[in-house]
Amino acid sequence: MKSKSTTTKTRRFVPSKGPKKWVPHAYQKKAVQFLLNHGAAALFLDPGLGKTSITLYAFNMLRKQKVASKALIIAPLRVCYQVWPAEVQEWEQMSGLRVAVLHGPKKEERLQEDADIYVINPEGLEWLIFGEGKKARRFDPRRWRALGFDTLVIDELTKFKNSSGSRFKALKLVLNTFSRRWGLTGTPAPNGLLDLFGQCYVLDGGNALGRFITHYRAKYFRPLDPNGWKWALQPGAAEEIYEALKPLALRMAAEDYLELPERVDLRISTELPKAAMKLYEDMEEDLLALYDKQLITAGNGGAASMKCRQICNGALYVDDDIASKVKGKKRSVLSVHDGKIDALRELIDELQGQQLLVAYEFNHDLDRLRAAFPEAAFIGKGISPAEGKKIEDAWNRGEITLLFGQPASMGHGGNFQKSNAAHVCWFGQFWDYELYDQFIKRILRQGNKAKRVFNYHIIAKDTIDEVVYYDKIRKARNQGQLFDALADVRSKRKLAA
């Protein structure tokens, strides 16, 4: 970080009308104070409550007091480019902060710039920690400390829920070099309370939930299978976990502070054609199917589950296990039926030109959707962050009426509510509750003037689609219990004081 350059390479986003004064709401002041008072802190805030501006304001206060100097922010790639730099330039109090995005071929140059905030995506973290060209992945503490980071912010904290993952292990090496560590997310327990361990550890080093995932599981859970793949909470364990988290986490729900549209969940049922249902049943029961003289295999239950969901959507990869390992070779796609395409077409006709955001999962789903609806825009494979921002702006101006989106590509940080769109549709059913919840909240958030947001699910009758749909309902209930408990213990503490 030798250069003093703060050119447009570092700060790319030029505001058109100049920065505005940030006037925080009462709940935002509360969140700022929580960060200032806690060296390790988690903000469990719904999208739309201003996590980014809250964090920037708190960091800038510490910087002005000369107790903080350089912040490292880890965020999804699109958020790195489109959210953090834009928020810095939008608000008067933060507009003096210098931001460097550590991504792309010039990331090494940007690392040497004298910025206040360095933003990087999780996939780039190992490069940052181990350095360029470190084949042996040997960690150099002196090199790392020379970078001078003293504040860590993890935007979308759930990216570190897997405590056995490489990014978690790399970050663990440098945790103690930060004087403060803050984590931001609206969905801390998308798949259950086991997800909390890794997220809490990167903030407090194990103070709340312990230092080892094995001890955490043994204390609060019991195995449901001999291999230890599935775990269930022990009686009373949830309440103990909530109590342990209360010094670390601040929870705020959008519906408690903002005027939001009512969410209406709707199901659109379809039936698989006879041949498709035969293929589905064979895959489900035998993990082996012969369809249209092509052999389709599934090596395990997880692969079979994925193939069953693909069949429900209308197509599937037939040689992905082999083709995916051969560079340049495309996977063969077998089209099975158009039931969901037809159901989506009926919904579009019914909406009569109203904007519709459609979530898809598999690339072959997108290919078939684009063939059926060539007028639609999409955000997913092959779309750069800059192109995605143009599509987002066009959507918000009402110039796009049908948009296909991959939740993994646009589930965090996007603002698609400014057009007052009121319709979201799920072409396929997703296991990942975090992506599901975050995708809906691209529209169901502050600024949308619609009275209701309709959330449609196209579901193949009597298939795994129904299982996945009800699994999301269960996960939503479990996460709601976590949030309710955090709010309850905080209220009790206030009364006691």
C-alpha cells in the first residue's frame, strides 16, 4: 500500500448530482452504536434497512477518531462493484472514503493503492492472504501485517458458515490481526442452527459458540444417521444458543421499521407427462433410468435429487459427470417436457404486461426459457457486473417486463424494487433458503409502493418439488424462531435494566 493514488481506478463510481447527507433513522443510529460498542458484532438486518450505510458510518467515525485505519470488506462480487463504492459516493459523510475493489487483472495494483476500504469477493480471499503465485500456499505473517488492515467486515456472513471450507481456513489465519470484526446478513440460519458456528467464529473466535464445530455439535445436537450427515437439536438447545448469541448479534426485521408490501405466496401446479413421470420415478427409486435410448445415471442420492428436480423443470444433463471434467466439452441436455414453460406462459398472459421476475437454477433452464421468451432479459451466466447494473436500471425504469434471474448471481445487493414490481416466480424449487429469501427481497423491500408482492411457485405435482417447497417453509419457521428469540432476550434485558 505504497502508492498515494486515489484515481478513478480506485473510485470508479461518479455520482451525477453529488452526495446527499445521510440522515439515519432511529433504528440505524441504534445499529451504528451497536457496532461502535462491539469489537465483534453481527447485524442480522433485513435487506432495505441500510446495512451498508450503517457500517460505513460506524467505520468512518472510528477512522476520524483514529482508532481505525483500513477496512477489508468481503462481499459477493456484484456487491463489491455495485454496492459499496456506490454507497460511499452517495452519502456526504462517507464521500471522502477511498475505495479499492480487489478483483480482475489489476487487483495487485489496487492492493498497493492508499485506500481506506478494500473490497474483495470470497473467492479472492486466498489470493489476498497467501499472495500471488504462492504455489505452496505458505502464509507470510509479515507480508500480511504490512497490508495494515484493522477492521474486517463480512457482507453476507453466511458465506463463512462452512467451517471446513478453504476460505474459512484461510481467513482463520488472520482473524487475530483485526481489532474489530463485523458481520452482516439477513439470513444467518438459512438451513438450521448448525450454520451459526462458522459465522460466529469468524467474528468472536469462538467466544459465543465455542472454538470447535465438533464441540458445538456435541453440546447442542444429536446425530440422526451413523455417518453424521444429519443432526437434530437436543431438547432446550435452541434456547441456550439464542442466549449465547445475544451479546454478539443485533436483529432488526424490515417489517418492524419499514412500510413494506404484503407478501402473498401462491402455487401453480403442473403434472408431468406420462413419459417424464416414468423417467422421474425410475430416477427416484433406482437412481438409474433409460429414457429415449439414452443412459442417465446418478451416482448417489444427492445427484439423483438434483436430476429429479431437473426432470420436474423439463430437461436434464445426461453426461455431466464425464463432460464437466473435459475442458471445452459441453454437457448434453435432454429435453423432457414443456409443462413449466406452458405454466409460465399462462402466468405471463394473465399479468398482461406487468413486470415479472423469474428465478431459474440450471443453465439449461435459462436456455429453454430464452428460446420460449426471446424478448426477456436475464442476469446469470455470462453477464458481467456492469451489464447486470444496466439491466437493473432498465428494469427499474420499467423498460423490462420479463426478467430471468439466477439467485446465486442476483440474490444479494440488487435493488429491483424501484419500478414497484409486484410479481416474482420460481420456475424451479431451490433447497437453499438463503438464496430464496434474498431473491424475493430484491423486490420486497423499502421503496416498493405496491400494496402486495405475489410470490408464485411452479410445482410439479407429486414430486420432489413439493418436498423442497415445504422444506423452505420449515426453514423459514426455524430462522423466525431464532430472530424472535434474539428480540425477546434483548427486550428482557432492557426491562431488567
